[in-house]
Amino acid sequence: MSTPRLGAFSHVAIGVANLDTALNFWQQNFGLQVRIDRQGPDAALGTLWDLDPQAITRQALVAMPTGPGLWATAGAMHLVEFRNPLPPVRQGAKAWDLLPKNLDIYTNDMPARYAELKAAGHQFRTGWTEMPAGQQMFREVQMPGHDEINVVLIEITGPGYDTTMSAKGYAGIGPLVTIVPDADAETSFYRDVLCMATTIEMQLTGPGIERTAGLPPGAGLELRVFGDPDEPLGRIEIIEYQQLKGENLYPRAKPPATGILHMNYRVKDLAPIRTRLRAAQMRITEHGALNTLYGSGPILSCYSPAGFRIEIQGET
């Protein structure tokens, strides 16, 4: 019998200062759509996040439409507007500080998409860069989003990355990128405890990555990606920078902060994952059965070794 494993995350939670601004960014530029929204305080989120329900004013689940009434099952965004939001998680952060850093959005024609966004007035760190990686060829460029989120547009040619694109030529979140102090410890957690598959593992050095990521000369990085090999959306990417020591900013990633907060997985049965977390002596919190905007069922939460929060929701 195969071991139950986590695959693609359902959504990433993002705190926002203004929901209308965030929705406009994702809808107008990338063609993502609101699947469901809700006005007013939320007792379930208050319980889940140890937060006064009145602190939550509005929320929306933004996802990739795949057809009439159909939605991608991975790589969505849960945008939550707070009454009195805290500063963005990435405010003042260096490129190599330890935190949830990027949302990588797949596109299908980097030169065309880059030109369109430039014409619409968007700014970029640099022009887009092309880098080979095994059987794949990567094109990517970084741009600022709302609430100081770093958005990376990425085009990958090669096997394993076919996914539905919006009318504007984009998909949902591919990898969510986190910067970590110890890639081996993080790998052990995702691979051995959560039983995720490793989809990419590489080291990047040289002027190309220095220019793209905003690194000083001579710095490089080790990169690993985990998720469902058959689903390009909803993966978690860890990066450990070499020759650079970043400040630990994971404690900032807590509601009602704005920016990237955590990710959520949906599973049929929490028991196998709970057992593995306890065997690995990972601290878990049981939140009980909750009726949230994105579904109902029992939820537990834990943290990766670096300090990134993960919520896992079972079926009722």
C-alpha cells in the first residue's frame, strides 16, 4: 500500500490592505477570477488564526478558471482584507532574507506578456532572463505586486509543465517560493514527513541569477521544488542562498500582516499526516472542524523547520 502524501497546495493565504486593489491586480493583469467571496467578520478564520473575527472585513478566493463553472484544484489565492492590517511581511526585506518571498505565475509567451505589462505601466527588476535547467528552459522576470508581494512570471518549456492558461495567457500559482536557512532540513520535512515528491533540484550561480534575483556578485543559490509531479500548480519551492545570511522574518507572516502568510492543503484523511508529524516531533495545532470560505472539515496546522506555516484540512 502506498503512503498517503501531500501533493499540490489548494491555496496560499495572502493578507491585503485593500481587497479591491488586490482583485484588480490579479483579474486585470492575469485573467484570474473570483471563485467565491464573503463580506464581514469571520468566526472560523478567527479561530484558525487566533484573531478577533472583527479584524477580518472581506475575503475572496481567486483561482484559475478551466472552463464554464470549472476551476483549477490547486494554486489558488485566499485574499483576506483586515480592518487594521499590519505592515507587509516583505517590507524592507533584502532578497535573501528568510521569509515567504515569491508567487511564481506561469505564462506561455514571455516576450509578449512582458511587453504587454510594460505597456500597461508595470515596473520590473530587470528584463526577462532565459536559463537552461536539464530538459527544461526557463524564462522569468520579477515584478512587484500589491502589499509588497514579489511576483515572478515564469515560462517553462519542456516536459511536465502543461497547464491551462487564462485568456490573458497566465495560469495560477506554480511554485510558492520560500527562503530558508537550511535546505537539507526543509527537504527532510517536505520529502520524508509530508511525503512530497521532489520535482526540481538545482544550483544556480553566475551573472544571470545575480541579475534576476538581485544578488551581489559571487552569490548563488540552491533550489528545490516539492509537490505533485503531474500538477505544475500548487508547488512549494525552497531556496537557500549561498554566501549570504538573511534575517529571519517568518515571525512577521502572521495575520493581520499583509503579504504571503501560509499555504493550505486539502486531504481526505488527516490521520496519516498527523501520525507522521508526531513521529517527527513536529509541533501541531488541532483547530477542530471549521466551516471556511474554501471548505468545511477538520484543520490542523504546523510549521516547516524554517518557520513557514502550513494548514491541512481534511474532509468532514
